[in-house]
Amino acid sequence: MRVKGGTVRRRKHNKILKSTKGYRLTKSKLYKVAHEAYLHAGQYSYNHRQRRGSEIRRVWITKINAACKQNNTQYKDLINKLKTNNIELNRMVLADLAVNNPEVFTFIVKSL
């Protein structure tokens, strides 16, 4: 007796075709092409998840730097003074203070 993979294969194909809905041209229509596009999309999303952290950190540094310029200091000097005085404020907190509470940020800069 031979094994036919009809329903299992159809389900597998439909799963891929459903997840590639909205892709352009044959990438959403033909299984073989759609499967390749699906695999590449998964790899791209994984890589970009890994990269997201450094991009967010870059935004924090930009916000802190802008607030430092308003207080006539440099970003590198602020970070150095925080480290030498053993003040453990991370960049996320500093960026939040710079945007939402500029008076507190100014107080921190002036007290160093």
C-alpha cells in the first residue's frame, strides 16, 4: 500500500500561502516561490530584532546629546562625570528625563 500525502501537503502549502498573503507577484501565489520568500522574511525579521536594541540606544544618545547642548555641556563629559561619581543612571532613564523632565535633567547636569 502506498502513502499519499494529499491532505497533509495541501495543509502545509495553504499555511505558507496564507502567511505570504500580501507579498508581491508570484511570491503570494506559487508555493515554491512563496516558501522561499517566507524563509527569507523570517530571517530578515530575526536579524532586525537583533538590531533593534542598538537602534533604540542610538536614539537615546541623540536625545541626551540634544539636552546636553541646551545645558552647555557635551554628551561624553556627562557620561564620564556620571561614571566617576558612581551615579548609575542608564541612557534610557537619562533620555526620558531629557524629554519629559528637562528641569530634573538640568539639575543633574549642574550638580556634577
